[in-house]
Amino acid sequence: MAPKIHDPQFADRVRASFAKQHAMDLIHATLPVVEPGLTEIHLPHWSGVEQQHGFVHGGVVGMIADSAAGYAAMTLVSASASVLTVEYKMNLVAPADGEKLVARGKVVRPGRTLIVTQAEVFAVKDGKETLCALMQQTIMVMHGKVEKG
């Protein structure tokens, strides 16, 4: 069953919001996929996001998982609402070791007030994807509250 679309301009609204996230710009992340209930964030592996072993830092993995799943939720809310993460739990299941990371966020259960989402983060090396993190998240829908600026 296809998710219910409340805003036909959801993709433009999500991309505009992503452009306001200076943290994503700081780590060189992009948002190439925006579909109803699904987004992808891509992150090149570069020295500025590495930890002491040369892998992408777990905190950065968390950043892109949180944003990918949050933006998946945002695709399903009205234009007069915004979203905010209230909790997430993430398992790091393998080192984030590849030329880039791909975080795929999806809506598991849409709701009027709370949306449950999931993100999988893959390390891409030589064209092969390896799951490196799995996250479950709860998003709060803030009706009548649009983003600042």
C-alpha cells in the first residue's frame, strides 16, 4: 500500500530543508533520493569524517541515519508541519569502511503525531554495499510549526 501524500510539493520542501542543514553541508552529505516515505543520503568518505582507525566515525554514521529517516518522515507530513527526532536506537554492525556511505531512511509506520522510521547505512566499496548500521527512530510531527529561516 502506497503511503498517503499530504503535500504534493513534498520533495521540494524536503530538499529545501536539507539545504538549511549546515551540519550536512559540513560533512559533504547529499540528498539524491526523495520519494514518498523514503530518502537516501550519500556521504563521501574523506579524512574530515574519519575516526582513529580510518573508518567513518560512528557519530557521523548516526547523523546521516537520523537525517535520512527524519526526511523520509517529512515526505509524508503536510506543508504546514515539520518533524523532530525524539529518539533513536542505532546498532553499528560493521566498520563504516568504503568510498562512500549510503543512508536509506524509510517510514515504518506513519501517524498523525508520531512516525516510526528505520534507516540502514551501507558502506560502498568497489561497488559492493555492506550494511554497517541499522537504526530505528521515532519522529514527532509538529503541526502548524514550520522550520525557521
